[in-house]
Amino acid sequence: MTWILLLAGLGSFLLALVSVPIVRRISTRTGFLDHPGPRKIHATPIPYGGGLSVALGFLAVMAAGLAGAWLITRGTDFGLPASVLRHARGAVT
């Protein structure tokens, strides 16, 4: 069970790591920026959207987990332990 959590955490981290530069570039091009002001501590515009990368990483891993649970209930167990398989049907219903 621990390896599933480690794999999910690593997958989420890697997706966020890859998507942050992409979202940052898109935010800069579209003007989705936090501009400096009298009540701000930064001196240059900072792109918003970092949270989108984190959310993308988390939601993609959750969707993959649900897709895996759906496949498990269709008769494919992918070598998962019985302690996980007994909860798979409840994850997709």
C-alpha cells in the first residue's frame, strides 16, 4: 500500500515540475501576472498560475487512480495486493 502512495506522490510532483514552466510561460504571454504595487513586496511582475500546475498534477494522478480502480473492477488487477483490490469497487461506485 505504501508503494501506491509513494508512486502517486512522485507522479504528482513530476507532473507539477514539468507543467510549472509551461504554465509560467503561458501566464507571461497572456498577461496573467501579479504586478508590483505599494502593498506588494516584489519588484517585478510575477506570473499567477503556479496553483494550476499543482492542481493539474494532483487531479491527473487522482484520475489515473480512478481509471485504475475502474479497470480493476473489470477483472484486471495489475498485480495489486488483495488489501487494495477489496476497496477498488467502492472507489468507482
